[in-house]
Amino acid sequence: MSVVGIIGSGVMGKDVAVTCAASGYNVVLYDHDPGVLGAAEGDIRTLVRRYRMTAPEDPRWRDKGIPGRIRITDDMAEFAGADRIIENVVEDAAVKEEVHRELREVCGEGPLIAVNTSCVSITRLAALAARPESVIGMHFMNPVPLIECVELVRGHHTSDETVKRAEGFVDSLGKRPVVVRDSPGFVSNRLSHLFMNEAAFLVQERVADPEQIDEIFTLGYGHKMGPLATADLIGLDTVVDSLRVLYEDLQDPKFRCCPLLKKMVDAGLTGRKSGQGFYTYGVSR
């Protein structure tokens, strides 16, 4: 089976890694942070056990070889033979640009390059690639193994061949691709971040508690999760970064970040990964 290179071993990167490995791919998981890399192997085993319990009917998770198909590295040069690269670094355009410059030096014109981003322009990042036509947005939803939809984002130069390759890859993961055009926030996050931001304003204004707001979405609209529980799952720091990108790129005041969100992030209350956000959690790696 071909090799998938994954850049960034945070929450999304590890979820994408185990999803690919569960579908039979060999994975090279890269991060520059020694602390994150040191915890990655244990985190991956924990994730596999979690999804085995969460989706017991899915035979892929009964495969005991999943962790063994994921190689962890701090050397991006190991991507040289990868057929596909999926970039999952923080929602900061400058950081992503630096990664894509380095990726160009390492991989040249070879692989399909997928950008897993909430809001950053695919066209902007593709301009840094050796072959801009081989770059596509591949927005996985959190938690990756359990969400069927993958939003594929076609940049200005993305070729028809790249779209077909990306659709085939997403299909091989047991997911359904939905192709949209490049625009800040695309479809999913341009809508979802309005919900999350406005919900935070409602908490700040003491109109309702987080539980009440989320119940209106789960009981009233039939959503699986409310906007504040979703924000905690994504990470409030990521939500704040995404809102900043939307505000700057669209110059639309409706994306002005709620001060409460910024305050919570400054206090280290980033959601599930810190153990505290709008709700309290046991910290899990």
C-alpha cells in the first residue's frame, strides 16, 4: 500500500494518521516538537482503542497492526517517497507557508499535497508548491474516524486530475468527498464558526448557559453536538485563530471574535485538550 505523509501530530494529525492506517496505508507522521513526538506513539494506541470501542461494528479497528503502520519522525526528508502529503499544522497562514516552502524542497513535484485547514486559502498555499495544480484542500471533520464527510477545496490552479485523485483517496478511507471552491472558511467553517462565535457571545451576555445553548441545537435542530461542545472538541485556540483568518480575509465584522473566547484561550482554557473549556473534561492525550 502506498505511503501517506502527515505533517503535524496534534489532535487532527493523529486522527488522520490512525484513519489512514486503519484503511491499510503506511503512514509517516512528522512533527518538529520533541515533546509532541514523544507522546505520539502512546496517543496513537489510545486513539485506536477508543475508536475500537466507539465503532465496534467497523472491522478496520479490530486490526492489531494499525499502530505498526505509523512511523513517527522529526525529519521531513522521510516524505521523499510519499504518494500523498496531508498538512495539519496550526491555523496560522504564516506557519503553513513556512511548512509548504520546506515541503517544496523535500518533495519537489512528486506527491499530491492536501491541506487540512479550516480557513486558510488553498490558492495562497499552492503558490508555494512546485506544482500548484497538485495542491487541494482536504478538510477533515473532528473526530476524523467517525465523521463521513470530507470537504475537498479546489484552489485556483487545482487540476481535474488532482480532484479525482483526492476523491479516490477519500473514498478509500470510507468517507464521502464534497468538492467546493476556495474561499475563506469554505462552506463548513464559514457557517460553523458563526454558530460557535455567536454562542460564545450568548454565554458572555449571560443569555443562557453552555448546556442550554447546546441543548437547543441537539434537541431542537437535531445536531449531534451543540456549537460550544464542538468548539471545545476543535480547541478554542483553533476557533480563535480561524475567526481571525475569516475576519482578516473577508473584512466582515460578523466574524469579529467574541472577547470571551480570547480570554479563555489566554487563560489556557482551550477545551478538551486542556481539560477545561465551556465544559470540564478529564485530560486525555
